[in-house]
Amino acid sequence: MDIWKGSSEDKLRQEIDEILERNVSQSQQNKENQEQQWQLIKTSLLGPSEKEFRTNKDKKEDWMTDEILKLMNERRKYKAKNNTCYKKLQSKIRIKIREAKETYFSERYNEIEELRNRYDNFNLHKKVKELAGFEKKKNSNILLDKEGNIIMETEKKLRRWEEYIEELFHAETGKHGCRLSRWRHRT
């Protein structure tokens, strides 16, 4: 979510330390109340970091440009106020989106074509999967009980798996000689 903008960590730390020392000494000299001291310390810490970091949460697609995002923010201002300006900005945004998509996908297709010409099948396949959006879903090893709560203990996990298998095969322990308890993991 946060993206490093450019300066070194040491420089940022040093800047935060200087501002923090200055503000803490000021607040101690002024004998301000605790809430004002806290606000001063908080702004000392957050101020420099907001300069150095920027969030990029609005950009949902790879082809999206900063210019399009700015136009979208400007368009939001006119949504309820001025319908004609809103429509003009909307058409301008659509044109910019078409152009951005065209350049983005033509660059990707050129990369794929170049990989094909070099007979680099591994990277070719990887690039096609990336472009098509075929990504494997990451398997999380979180096990939930019937109420949706996370199970942490091994014994409870084993009981939940036993319940799941019984539900899956509509089997009860002991029916048809199937005893799930013999498959229990010994810890």
C-alpha cells in the first residue's frame, strides 16, 4: 500500500529524530497538557513520513496513469454540481483510458512477440499468464470451524477435519467398518 518515494532510510530517521527532539523540548518548556504534547509528537512522527511515502491505492489497473487519476478526482468535484463539466471530463477520461490501454497492451504484446522470436518459452508462458490474469490462488493454511472462527489448536483442527470428512462422505464412524479415529495424528 505504501510505496517508497526515494530518499534513504537513514535520512528519514535523522529528520524524524531532529523534529521529534525539537518538538518534545518545546512541549516540555511550554508545560502543555498531555493531549497537546501527544498531538505534537504525533505530527512530528507522521509529518516527515507523509512526505516520503505516498499511497497508490487508487490505481487498480496496471495501465492506469496519474493523469487519468487526476482527471477522475477533478470529475468527482463536478458530479452533483455541474453536469456539463462532468460529462466533458468523463469523455476526456474515456479517451485517455483508451489511449493508456492501447499503449499498455501494445507494449505487452511487443514483449511477448520478442520472447516468441527468441524462443524463450518459459518467460513467454509466464508473460502470457500474467497478461491474461491466470494466477493461482494462494492457499492459506487457515482452518475455520462451522461458525467461521479460526481454529489454532491441533486437536481441534483434527476434529474439524474429521467432521468435514464425515459430512463429505455422509459416513458415521463405525459404519461400513470405517473408523476415522484410527487416522488421527498422534502428537
